[in-house]
Amino acid sequence: MSGIHVSGVLVHAHPKYLENVRTQLESTPGVEIETVTSAGRLITVVERPTNHELADVFTDMQNTAGVLSASLVYHYSDDEDAVDQEIKS
């Protein structure tokens, strides 16, 4: 389904690799890092146009070197027609 798909993902990185993980995530299209802690936790927001693309980004996050875990904590989706209706209203 195409439209808007937004997820909040908590990433826990090994502190030794935190900067490398941060750099990798920041270079990923659709990923914004909202908060980073010295303990290696990164609060991220991922926005992609399809569920498939969102799932691919999530999988890539989990497979990033230095990432201990990536947990989906929030997900919102809406299709294009609903988004267009809200904008026109």
C-alpha cells in the first residue's frame, strides 16, 4: 500500500560503535535520528512511502554493524487517498 508509513524505532548500539551506527543511520533515506544517548540508544523516526520499503529499512537497521537491537515502538500508516482528503479538507 502506498501513502505514508511512519515508524518510531529504538536502536541500541554498542557504545564502542555508536558513531559508526549513527553515521550509517543518518545516511539512510527516510531515517531521522531524534535522540542519541551515551549508552548507545538512538531514538529514530523512519518514514517511507510503502510498507515494503519501511520493512527493508528496519531490516537494514537491525543488520547494521554495531547494532545490538532495533525495536519497533510505534507505527502509523495511511493510504494516499486518505492523506489527500485530509489535505483538501
